[in-house]
Amino acid sequence: MVKTGTNGVGLLFDWNGTNLGVKRENEANYSYQNLKGQDGADGNDGYTPVKGVDYFTTQDKAEVQTPISDQYDATQTYDVGDYCIYNNTLYRCNTAITTAEAWTAAHWTATSIASELENRLEFEIVDSW
């Protein structure tokens, strides 16, 4: 379909690999220009990961290694919604522990980070209506 603009004949474009073809609508053939650039360096630019190179700073590592929660402590009290780790499992407190006590499974609900994030997102979405 030929579209003629108010100022003249339009341009048509055609890609063929890295070649861009351009022609006026009233011309029979495209004029192609290869637009492929030179190959870049392999992995030494600071952005391309190189196997065996550690790109994380000491601060990055500290943030990743910061525990999500402390281990359960029988000498502490806990509020509903507090978190602890017990036997390598993350738990959320479901009953206020106002007097320090040994581990009582009934006061805790096993959870995960993904589950907690999902619950918060659902709450925020419902709450925002």
C-alpha cells in the first residue's frame, strides 16, 4: 500500500539480517546499509560476568548474610507477629509470650519468606481498595 504524505512520497524500510534497506515508495529497489558493529570485548568490561570473578562488595555480602530473624530464645518474650528461627525453620508468633518460656510449638506458626511476602501483598492490595 502506497501512502503519499502532504510533503511528498513516503519511505519504506526492510531488514535483512543486520542490513537495513531504505527506499522511497515510488522506487523499485531498496538501498541496503550493513549496521553490524564491531564485536565487543569478552567479559572484561566490568559488566559482563566472568566465571570465577566475585562482583559483590563486602557490604553486599553482609546484607545478604544478615539473618532474617534470631534463633528462638527461651529467656525472651515475644509479641504476636514476631519471628524466630527454631530447628532451621522460620516461625511467626501467633500467641503473645509475655513470660519467657521453653519452646512451645502451639505459640508459633511455621512460615517462609515467600509466604510472608505474599500475605503482605494480598493485605496491601485489599487494604488499598
